[in-house]
Amino acid sequence: MRERAEHTIKSLLTELKANLPCFQKDQIFETLKSIYPDASVNKNNKTIFLNSRRFTKPLAVNRKDKAVMIKENNDMLFFFKDITKGDFLKVVCLDEENAKCINLSLKENIRDKYYNDKETKYIKITFEDVANGNLRLVKRKIDKYLK
């Protein structure tokens, strides 16, 4: 019985991996769950002081968290070009089965000021992020959200 279950799980994982999109340069993903720096990032690089408030800077924010920011009149709202969708991440380089992305939804001056250090300049995404529903591949034009 155990052998049969292992075979089923292996076949399901193989099928899942075949249906997941392969990372390619210039692909764009929308953030469905916010992404924050992990514990390995230096505390000084993941903290922002803004209007005498200190908080962890998000690498990518989803639509629901932006709605909360609107409700709370959060100072971070001016970081984003659009607040009706999750952040859009563009794959800039590939690293084995992972991809390094930049956040297209951040305003350029904000990206240069707060996201220019080595640890938070790129967002590392994996196939697990796509499989778990943290990101989704964008297939339609997103130009209207990035103006």
C-alpha cells in the first residue's frame, strides 16, 4: 500500500511540475501574497524609517495589503505606481530553478532610495511560490498599472 501511495505522489508531483511555468527572462508575475525579507537579511537593510515610524520594508505587496494601507492611510502608499493590483515582479536573471526579480510596481525614485542594497534589490522566487499560490504568471498587458 505504501509503495502505491509513493507512486501516486511521485506522479502527481511530476504532473504538477510539468504544468508549472518554467522561469524565463522577462516573465512577469503578480504578487498574491506579500513578500518580506527573510531573517538572513541584515536588520539595517530591511528596516525603513519614514515619518518617525520604523517598519520592515516589503519586497512585494499584494492587493489586500494595499487595501489595508489605504484604510489606515499608511505612508507607504506613495511607494507604489498602482494600488489596485498586487505588485508585478519581472524576472531579470535565472539561478538554477530560482529566479531573481525586480519589483516593477515601485516608483523608480523609491526603488533607488530604499531598495538599492544587495540584499533587497532583487526578490528571489521559486517554483514553490507559484505552486503555493504566492505568485501567478501574468499573461495580459500590464502597462496601464505601471504608469
